[in-house]
Amino acid sequence: MTSTETRRPSPNRYLAGNFAPVDVEHTEFDLSVTGTIPDYLDGRYLRNGPNPIEADPATYQWFLGSGMVHGLRLSGGKAQWYRNRWVRSADVSQALGEEPIGPTNGPGMEFGANTNVIGHAGRTLAIVEAGARCYELTDELDTIGSIDFGCGLAGGYTAHPKLDPASGELHAVSYNPFRGNRVRYTVTGVDGAIRRSVEIPMTSNPMMHDFSLTENYVVIYDLPVVFDLRTAGGPSALMKAATRMTNIGLPKRAVGVATRMMRHMPMDKMGLPYSWDPNHQARLGVLRREADPSTIQWFDIDPCFVYHPMNAYERQTESGTEIVLDVARHDHAFKGVAEPIQSEPTLDRFTVNLGTGAVTQTRLDDRGQEFPRVDERLIGRPHRYGYTVGFSGSDPAGDQPEAVVKHDLHRQSTSVRGFGPDREPSEFVFVPASPDAAEDDGVAMGFVYNKLTDTSDLVLLDAQTLDTVAEIALPGRVPNGFHGNWIPAD
């Protein structure tokens, strides 16, 4: 879709405005730059998000669209290229009239890798949660095929792995609705192969979008959003049977029932299979990285939901070790209807004392905000600064992104960078000026959409001042999406 194409209004908000998909795969070189791209930026900025090829306005939800990765190659102070490519899952290849690439999950079971894109062990990986396949991409974003991390990983991966800055290992907590009441904790080495894989038993079948990592612990969020096929809109008898089988620990039978149903009603024709369970005790699980899963400690908290933590770290007190968790906290989600955003998220802190069992909750900032990020060199370590996207309005499901918010958690202060009434920012990622640069010495980068021109720019901000360093004009629009990362050339 070009910037001059007229889009017909859609009754579904996730198919309108900048949520609407684009239908052109661009390849552009030597892009126009306003300002100066710092010489230390040598790599690719990549961002993944939903981009359905076809969608039913009656049932489409933002989380369900086929994945499309947008990327720019920056080097030598220039924007060398911009590309956007659909991730070629089996369903995408079929819709585009192409031959499938590599193994598939079977008819109706091929969910779009639409949530995040990372670099690890020399690979570029498009990833998503809930049992779907990860896909490897070339440096130019063409699909190579699905991967299993070299050891037959089954049951999918997470959308939010965490890279330990000391070891270079990739940690992940993954769930699959059809594996029953359990989640899997894996550690992938610098060689790209999983060296540790353990299953953590749960009391139900939760949606676990993200987790937290500290130097010595992994923290999981067992919260009241649970798998419930009855909300997805398919044949009620099959939905009810599959949900019951997964929740009582019969995942193999559930897979059979769900596969029968989804062959006739693929995921992109269904709603989201989650619901808010008021009887589910919200709790935090803390497990030593190398310990047996039976040693996990559980800590009850008030009902809430967390899609995205900002960061976590440990600190020592007289009463024992404390785990500090900074998160974007939602009061609830999927409550009554299958809608993922129902309350305005705020930046909160949970402090868990492993010695006393006490958990305290503190409101760090009460403005509506999401997509928290920190300096990735400090994952699992104490951080001072964090970056979020601030939203306007009083309707959480309809709020518009309007600003980048920088949090100074030492001074308990914020700096806000707006882009004007006609420009909407997405998630911003921090990139340091050098490997040993100070925590906010570098740039924060992300896509900003211009409603007047119906195009997007990659905007680079000075991370210390939030002043514009450079803007790179793109040939089209980058729809509202999810997550991305800076992947250095080396």
C-alpha cells in the first residue's frame, strides 16, 4: 500500500487507521535522512507486527495477523536500505500463491510469527508465543524456514526471550495451551542450541506473555488470564472439550480435538482464546536459574495482568534477598469479552522479599503507558533509566500513542517527548554509543507514524535529552505493531 492509496473505513478498529495492514513489500535504498545518523550505528533496526493478508472484520483481533518484519540497515552515517517482508508461514505462503518453506504445523495450525524479532547466534529470528513456530530470516528479511534451536524443540517458544548480558545465553519461559498446566524454561547457548530445558507445573493453563530475569533467578507471572477456547467463537462443543482437556492435563487429546476444529476454522477466523478467571490467584514464581523446578517459590499478589516487564534485579537487605520487578501493570484483560486491552496500564514496581515472603507494590508513574524498554546491557541488573510509550485518552482500547517517556528511577522523575497531534510513536529501543558507554549515552530509536502523509519515519532521539538526532523517511507506512530490536552488524 502506498502513501497515496485510499483506505476504506473498517468497523474493526484493528483494521483501521495505522492498525490497517499494508499490502506492498518495499525494497528501497539510500533513504532520505534529516539530521545526522551517528557513526557508531552499524547494524539493523528490525520491528515485527501483525499484518493480515485477509481478515474478517467481525472476528479479527490485533494479536492474530500474519507477521511482517520492517527493517533498516544503518552504517557509515547512512540509511542504506529499508525492507518490509511477510514472514512466510505456511498460511502466508498459501495466501501469496507461493510454495511453503520448510516444515509446517498442518492445516489451520500455522499461526503468524508476528510479535518480536531478535538476533541470536548469527541468526535473525521472527518469534511469537503460544506454541507457534519461530522462523529464521536472512539479513535481508526473506524467510529461510522454521527452526527448532538445533535440538528438536517442540511446543513453540516465547515472544520475549531475555539475553543475559554476561553469558550471552538466551533465557525463555514458554507456554503452549495444548501442553496442559505447565510452562517450559529454556536456556539457549551462544551456539544457538538449547542446553537446559525444564518444565514448571502450574495450577491452570495461563497466558504468559513475558517473564523476568535477574542474575540468579527467573521470575514467572502466573496471572488470571487463562486459555479458554470457548471465547474463540468456534463450534461450542469442540471448544469446550478442548479447553477442558488442556486444563485437566490431557494435552494430546486436546490437540486432536483442536486440530479437527481448526482445519475447518483457522486461527485468523477465530477470536482470541483467552478469558479472565476471577478465581485464579495471581502470583509470582521465583526459581533459581539452575535449580529443580520443585524448588520454585510462589508469592501471592492482587489480581492484575502484565504483558511486559521493564526489567528486574536483585538487592540484598537485612531481611534477605529482594527481587525488584518494574512492570507495565494492567488491572485486568480479557474480562467479559476477548479484548486484550481493557484498563489503562501504569508503571508499577513489585518488590518480593525471598526471606520474609512479603510482596510490596509501588506505583512509579500513573500515566497510561506500555512497551517498556531498558538498556539491554542491564537486563537482570539494577537500572536507572527506562523508556515507555505514553498514551492519550481515557479509553484504554482506543487510546493513541503520543509520546516517548523516559523514566529516571533514581530521581523519580520523567522526561516526555511528544511528536505533535498528527504523529504516533511506537516502541523505542535504546542503543548505546559504545560498549562501555553510560546507561543513557546513545540513542533511542523507533518508528513514528504521520497521519497527514500516511507514512512513517525511523526517528533517532538523543537518549539523554530526547532531542531529535535524525529522522529517516520511509517509502510507506509501518502499521502499529509490537516489538523490535537493534541487531549490530558484528
